[in-house]
Amino acid sequence: MKKFILLFMLVSNISIAESMNMIGEKGKTEEVDRVIEVKMYDTFYEPNEFKIKKNETIKFIVHNYGELVHEFNIATKEMHLKHQSEMMKMVENEILLADTINKKKMKELSKKDHAMSHTHANSVLLEPNKSEEIIWKFNTSAELEAACNVPGHYEAGMIAKISNI
Ligand SMILES: [Cu+2]
């Protein structure tokens, strides 16, 4: 019985560690290896593919040149699909409008529902003509893609491939 409990603890610890490091982690400014400029349009990225070495730390400077709100989110395909229901909730709560983000409402609602705060280190959500940076450390071999989860945009092909070189 003791052995069984020990094994269980070990296995559950491994799975927690795996899910946390699965997509990499927030990078530090002093560890940036490369800077990549990303332009967001309605509804695609330029460039639409990133070639990244394992353990590289990249600073993405993301600009929204479109007329709609767009997201640049680094995750696995499964995570994007999950995230899309959160984004739909933001639309239903009128936090996320076609070309604006109601930050006041976002703050109010995020007190009740953390998913509404939309502050994740692996993503930026930008109104038109706004820019923001993400520093990401790719210490992972997971298959990742950058994508926009604003309802309808992922389906429209707003996805950039992230490939390991
Ligand atoms: Cu978008």
C-alpha cells in the first residue's frame, strides 16, 4: 500500500510539472536571444511561421494593424480550442467588442471570474493600432502555434506555425 501511494504521488507530481512547462515559460529581458516583429491584420499574421530553436528566448513585438481586436497567443492547439470558450464568454459579457476591449468591465467581471481578466504571460490581446511585447522562453518540445482566439478568427486561419529548428 505504501509503495502504491508513493508511486501515485510521484506520478501526479510529474504530470503537474509537465503541464506547467509544456509550452515554455515567461522569458527574462536579459535572456532575449532574438527579437521578432509580428504584424496582425484582419485575420492573419505576418510572418505566419516562426522557426525557433529549443531553449531560445524570443521577444515578440506584436502590432495590431487590423481594424479588429486581435490576440497573439502562444500555446498548443488543444489549449487554443479551450481558450476559445473563454473568449466567447468575453464577447457575451460585452468585454470584447469588434474593435475595442472594455477594460473597465473586464476589471469588474474578473473579480468574480478570473478567466475574464485575460492576463496570461503567453498572450496579448490588442485593440487596433496598439502594440505590446511578449518575452517567451521555448524550453519545450511541445508542438506550439501562435493564434488568435477572438471568436471566428482561428477558424478564419489566424494561426502562425511555430516550428523547431
Ligand atoms: Cu484575431
